Amino acid sequence: MHIRVCNEATEEQFSLRFYVANQKWYKQYNVLKIQDPLEKGNFSVVLENGRAKVLWCTQISRILTIYQVTKCRRTGISPELCDGLLISDRLLKSTWNCLLPSSGSLTSTTNCQPSQWIDMSFRGRGRGRGRGFGGRGFGGYVPPEPFVLFPDIELPDVKAVPEEKTLVVWNSRLLNYWKASPYYLEEHVSKKSQSMDIERFSDWGKPKNTSKRDSLNQVLQLQSHNFPKELIGDSKRAQRSAKRMRWNLDSGLEKLDMFEKFEKDGDKEGKEKGDGEEENSDEEQGAQSDESYSDDGDYNENEHFDDDEDDYNIEDNHDDEPIY
Amino acid sequence: MVTQYGIKYAVNLITAHFGDLVAKVCECLLRKGPLTLQAIVRSTELTSSQVKNSLLVLIQHNCVQAFILDQTGEHGDGAKQSTQYIALLDNIIQRWRFPKFLTVVSKKLDKQCAELLEGLLQHGRLTLKQMFDRAKSGQNGGDDVVQEAFVKLLNAHFIERCPASEPVLTNPTKEEEAARKRVAKSGKILEVQETLEQRVVEAAMPTEALRFLFATETEPTADGGKDKSNSSSVTPGEKRKHDALESEAECGATDEQVVLWRANF
């Protein structure tokens, strides 16, 4: 690669790529070091093989400070892509003519006339830097590193994600609301068909299908200017339900919890009172208090007691019939 | 561009939010394009009431837009106007971003605005009165606080007026049809659907002047020009007292103009 040159005015550095050409073939030299110009018009280049070459040039428009260059490998890039051409009329000659393009393209190499320096400050930055970067990518010895299949990496802290937590919380709130809202339509059996079935004792423990959702009519503004007329239908639907919409669905659940607590407290008080009464009754009645107090309602009152007699097939004792 | 995976994703979203019934109707509209109510009932094999309720839910949540297609008869018959429903895929997919919207609003504005916006996202569309009632039930501040938050959201264009319920679309002209025929067959159907959806949305959208306009009760009635254009409940040329307006709103007359607001996304 590259000879790195520097613009004295801006101290901007960029590199040059040289091809060394003789009469027969091109060869790229790796330039190790460039010494300061020995005299006006000349500068020496130390090449990879250790030999110093002196470049001769004429008509220097501007003297530039030249820095040490980095190594690079030989590449198959054509001379047109290089910044300059080192020409010698003889192989292994100590003196080289350097041709540098004045307008970005290489001048004729067949002409052995001494080259003309160009003002490096007008050279393209990107071109120079690009070449430099490319050169660094190609060149430069990188020692091989041992291959690790699963290298240790620092994982981010699981708890240090407040934004994602907030998003998850909002999302779950919205989802829970919609599932309990009147907008979540279920394919349940209509009430009319339910009323046809006889409610059996075994159905008491089963969860009922009656939904606890509000109806759509409570929340939707079913006016003609909000929804298509065919969806609103008759005037009955258009009238808003008299029931108030439950905006806060959690409040209903909290009330249910409160009622459960009251019921439990009531049962406890009832039991305490019952125990207290039993104790009193034990003192007063004695043996009669063996029966435990139970609140079975009207079951034990025998007012409407049905002893499972078949009302339709009453057994006839034949008391009315005459005896033959 | 509508892809199969996009449709599947949208249907999954609707299923998670509103159940299988609504998702079935939504899928039918997404796969078959704009349909009438009868066509949806036939395709989904659901009852008419189920389809109607599903459409109400989808319209309420801005996932479906109804429109009237004005079809002129081919043999000189009278114009046929049938109400069709078109699914808005973009709006459905945006539902997944609702938590992000709330986060952005809570950062840019305040907590009250975020709670108000949450209500609008939960219900799709709400009137101002419903927003007040919701705030009272949740003990989130009085009417003044809610109105202040509402105005902030409106000024920031996070909420807007709801579009028209049934805009009327006319059939494209012969020139437009000829231009469409020149398009490759494979892309023709997609182009027609996108164009129709865009046309429907544009036709339903309120004008820019009205979209983010809120008529406050303190606006002076002396300025007749502004009042007529601002308030949607005042018929031009008629003077109404402030109290009369309030009483009519509270009575909830069925055909009264009650402005619905929704999130702007």
C-alpha cells in the first residue's frame, strides 16, 4: 500500500498507493518508510525489502510532509486504481520516477519523463481515506485468536427494564378489561332456552352460564349518526338501557369480596351466639341441648313436607269398598 | 400491503380482545373484502343478531368502517345504495401498540391524560359525558380535571372526533376503470382494495378544521360565526340557551348530536 502524506495546511493525512512499473511488468511495493525530502524535488522511499529508493521529481508545486506508511500485502489491483506509479527504466534501479495523476486518473506510463507532483491538498479525502481503510483491512498482521464456541458475555440486568415492565402492566390491564367488558361476545345459550330446562339439584354446584357482563346497550351510543341504521334496528334497541354502566369492573369484584367477608363475619357471629345459647341452654335444659343447632330453614318444620308419596298413584287400602 | 400473516395476526388480536364471535366476523371481512350485512351472515353462518353485535363492537373500536356504495343501475335503473362494511387492517394491528401510546402520553403529558386515554382505548369511543362518569366512578378527579386533561390531549392531537358512520361513496368513473385495467392482473385486486379502503377512510374522516375542534361551554355566543362552525349541537341560525342545551344533553334524546371522541393513531 500506501504512502501516507499530509497536507501541511490542514494537517490532513491520507494515503497513496503506488505501483512500481518497469518496462515489462507492474509490481506493487510495500513502502515501509519515507524519509524527509533530501532536497527539493526528491524524496526517498524505503521499500519492503529494505532497500531505499530515491524518487526524483520535478516541478514540485508543494512540498508535503510524508509519514511512515504501514505494510500491506500484494494485491491484484490494477494500476488505474492506485494513486501513483513508480517507474523505472531498469529493474532494481535505485532511482524511481513517480507519476501521480493530476486529475484523478493515471497519466501515461510509457512516457519516461519525470513526473509532476500534484498539490495533495486537492486530493479526495474519501479516496485517500478509503484506500487507507481498505489497506488497513487487507494489510496488517492479525495474530490468530483461539476460537471460543460460547464466549462469556455480560448479560443485561433483568430487573433494569422499567419501560418494558410498564408496557406489560398496561397490556395486562387492557386485556383483563376487555375480557370482562361487554365487548367480549360469547357464544352462550340464550336465556329462553335455559328456562325450558328444569333446574335439578345436581345443577346447584355447577357454574351457571349467566354472564355478569353489562350489555352493549349500556355503553354504546346507539344513535343513527354513530352507527349504521340497519345495526341499530328498531327503536327498542336505540333506547339506552336504564342500568348504569359499570366503568370500573374491579369495583364489582371488590364489592363481592366485601359481601363475602360480611357473610363470613355474620356466620361467625351466628355461631358464637349459637354456642352461647347452647351453653345457656345446657345450663337450663340439660339433656335437651344434645341436639345441635342447625339452621335448615323450613325443612324441619314439616309444614310442606313431602314424604315422597306418589300423589298420582295413592295406595288404596280398600277401606271404602265393601267386603265380599 | 395485506398479507396472509397480517390477516392472521389481526384475527388473533381480535380474538384475544373480543372473543371468537367478533373475530369470525372480522376474519370474514378481512379475507373477502367489503361485504353487506346479509353477505356476512351467509359467509359466517352466524345469526343476524350475533353478526350485528359483532359489527357494533368492531365499529365502536374503530376496526370496521361502514359506508354506502352508490351504485348506478346498468340498464337505467335507479341508484342502489347498500351499506357495506370494510375492515381497517391498519387500525386493528395498531391495537398492539396501545400500551406504548399510554406510556408516551404519561411521559409527555400527565397521569390524568393517560387515564383518560386509557378509557378511550378500552371503549374505543366515548362522549365527554361518559368520560366524566367514568372518572367519577373511578374517583379520578372532578369534571374540571377531566376536561383539562381532555383539552391537553386534544391540543396534542392524541384524540380526535370520530368519523362519520355511513359515508356515501360513488363508483369510479370510466377513466379510472380503464386505468385500473391496464395494471397487471396479479396486482389489480390489491390495488382496488387499498384504494377503496383509503377512499372510505377519507370520506368518513371529518374535515381538518373539525377534527380536533372542541366547543367549550365558555365560548361566547355573540361570536356567531365561530359558534356555528364550532358547536356541533347548535343548528345554524337558531339560538339556544346554555341551560336548554345542557338539559337536552342530560335527557339523552335519541337523535341528538352527541360528539364521540376516539384516540388518534
